[in-house]
Amino acid sequence: MKSRRLTIDNNASCVIVPLRKHKNRCRQKKMANEFEVEYRGVTIRCETAEEAVSIAKRLGASADSPNTQPWKTHEFEEFVERLQHRQRKLLAALLETSEGLLDHQLCSHLNIASNRALAGVLSGITKVALAQDIDPARVYKLIRKYEQGLPIRRYVVTNGFGEAASDNSWPSREDLEERE
């Protein structure tokens, strides 16, 4: 039987792995109720599922997580300078609220007709980030839930981007004006 190896990355909220019983009886008693969390090649053993979940959550919010990774001033300034008007306007709207905005709210705010047009604006943000070797997950995140089979999409800026915007007093009134 081929063994599976589960790992945690920055996108996982938690992984609980019950360990198999071992042939060694002494070890079997000790391991019967343990759980393992593996993160970047390091295995952490826990006595309870709750401990495993707690560790997994803490690892998911580690300092190198795209959500919390700090921005350097020059990379932030260069990033926002390259953004087009609607992209700046979208990020400015997301910065105004800690809980984020739903897709239809963003469409209304940007005066665009559909999620397809919104996808174009978001794609532009991603392209600017990638052109600067910035992980787009450092800018915003999409939280997707389903209600009655229909997707509910909420967009939120990351903590790192929010802090960089605050540190750089962004956006100013001039940042949100359409450039020629």
C-alpha cells in the first residue's frame, strides 16, 4: 500500500493526520492517540487533535505567509504606481473595510457591469504584481463560500498590503484620479 504524505502550506487552515498503529507494542500504546502536523519537512507530533489544529493554524499565519509578509517601501510605491485607475480604485475600496467587499459591491463601486469585467481588473492587479516578482497573494485574497449552491465571493486586502498602504499614506486623492 502506497503511503500518502500530507503537508501544510500557506493555503491550508489545518491538516489532522491520525497515525497508524506500529508493530512495536510499547510504541503502539504511546502513538495510538497522537496526531502529526507536517510543515516544510518538519513533523510535529501532538497528543490531541485540538493541539494539531492549533499548531496548523499558527503555521498558516506564519511570518512568511503572503497575508502577513511585509512590503518594502520602494516595492509598494512601484507597485501602486504601475496600477491603472480601476485597479487603484478597487484596492482603495478594499482598504476602507476590514471585512472586505463582495463581488457585486466591487462591480457597483467601479461602475462595471459584470464579474467578467471585475475579473479583468483583478487580472490586471495580478499581472502588475507578477511583473515585479511579487506574489499576487500578498495583495488581496478571495474568500469563496457557497450558499444554496451559489458562490459568494468576498475580496479582502492582505494585512501586509494594508500596513504598507497605511505606512505610505496610500491612496491619496491624486492616486485615485484618472491619469492621462
